[in-house]
Amino acid sequence: MGVGLDGVDTVKGGLIAFCFPGQGSLDAGMGREIAVAVPEAMDVFERGSDAAGLDLRYLCFEAPEHEVVQTEVQQPALVATSLAVLAAIKARGIKPDFVVGHSVGEFAALASAGALKLEDAIALVRERGLAMAEAARTNPGSMAAILGLDDEVVERICRRILNVWPANYNCPGQIVVSGENPAVDEACEAAEHEGARRAVKLRVSGAFHSPLVARAADRLRPALERVKFAEPTAPFMSTVTARIENAKRVGPLLVEQLTAPVRFTQAAQELLREGVQTWVEVGPGNVLAGLIKRIDRDARTISVSTPEGLDKLEETLASA
């Protein structure tokens, strides 16, 4: 039995998962509204700025998008914004039954479940962003979204072409591939030949979630080994394994995550089997809400990044 709004039994409306977006969900000024409206949210940016050694208030309130888009600052800015929105949600007494994150969103998911201190989450994500940016410069590559093909067809294409791999299982009919530039181009051509609706190169600086960024994993591992993870207060669904994972497993999985595919489709399907019916996207954008609707058209999704979204969430849960 889960409790979404304090004192309100959520079984009637199904269980609630908080889901945290990954890189690419940013918007200029993405944290300003919620921070101005909710003191607990502003506190996240202040504490996070100290932890990351960055002015997250400037990056998330005022900076133009071209300043925030770089991997090394986008990741801490995005996670700080998600955690600020989370603080505003918690101030309303709303709690999840499960947590899940897409790629870097896993750090926010773990912090939301108390497995990771806020300062540790943001400091680690800053280090992760720096490590990934360095690995991408050392070993250049790219990523592309393949739309309209079954997973198995894209996997077969990747097995046939050297140095390209499935990177994100986002929803049925949408897989992102990652690898060396010529290999990604060849995979796009092969996908279109197989009948893909589209094959779109992504605006990213490297071949993330592939063996090409293994150096980032080597750099991040010591930082993760210094952190003590607590047992999550809400079950943490890993998008590396698509299973509920405990504190002992979290650190190694956050290292593996850098080179392993994001299995968001499979993780969401597992949460559906657990009884999740309401999905709260915590942070900027509505990318995950769109993916979840493609995984389960009957899912109830609410994206929260503003005071208005917060009000809508409270009203939705109260009437469920």
C-alpha cells in the first residue's frame, strides 16, 4: 500500500512512481519559478552550488541555454533542478512508492529516496559530467535516435556494424544508438533501409552509454567508492538492470551505467507490473511523460517543474 498525499491511500488510484529526467531535458531558466515560489527549492540551489563548485542559481535561473548545454554543467544543473522540484513536492506532503531515473536522473532518484545526500548527489554529478566530457573529447563519437523499428531489429543492426551499440531503450519504437561517427551514420542508413520512420542524429558531444566512454567510468569510480549509500526509503528501480536494487549494488551500477544502455522501457514495464499507475516526472520538461504514455497508454502522467504543475499534482492525487 502506498501513500501519495499524506493521509490519502493511493491504492485506489494505483501506486506512484517519481521519475527523474536525463540530459537533454533542460530549458533556460528551468529552476527559477519553483525556487522563487518555494523556499525549500531555493535551498537546494544554494546547497548544490556549494557542493558542485558552480553557481547553480545563475545557471538554472538566468543563463542562456548555450551556457547550460555543455555536459559538464548541464548534468549538475539538471539534477539540482529536479531535486529543487522534489523539495517543493515533499513540502506538500507527497511521497512516491517507487523512484526511477533516466541516465543521470538516477542520481536525483537516489537522492529522492534518501540513498544519497543532496550534496553528494550534486557533487558526484558534477564529477560525472566532467568525466564524460573528457572521455568524449578523447574518444569522439555520436548518438542517433532510431524511430519506428522493433528493438530486435536495431539490436541486429548494431551486431552487424562494428563500434555502434544500443544506448537508450526509451519506449517501443524508439532506441538511441551510440558509437563512432561513421558507424552511427552506417547504422542510420541501415535502419532506414529496414523501414525506420526516421533516424535522427542527436546534438550530443560524445558516444555516451557505450564502451567508447569507458574512461569516464574509470574516473568516476573512485568518487563513488568514497560515498556511503543508505538503503532507499522508496524502492529504487535501476535502468541498468530493470530491477529493484539495494544500497550495496548502487555504486557499482552508477559506474556501469556510463557504458551500459539505459533500459527505461524495461524498467517502466517492471514498475507497471508492480502496480504503478501514476507517474510524476520531477524536473524540467515532459520527455519521460511522453515515453511512458508510449509504453502504457493508460498511464496517468504528471510533469512537475513549476508551481502550477505542483498544484495540478496535488489536485490529481486528491481526486484519484
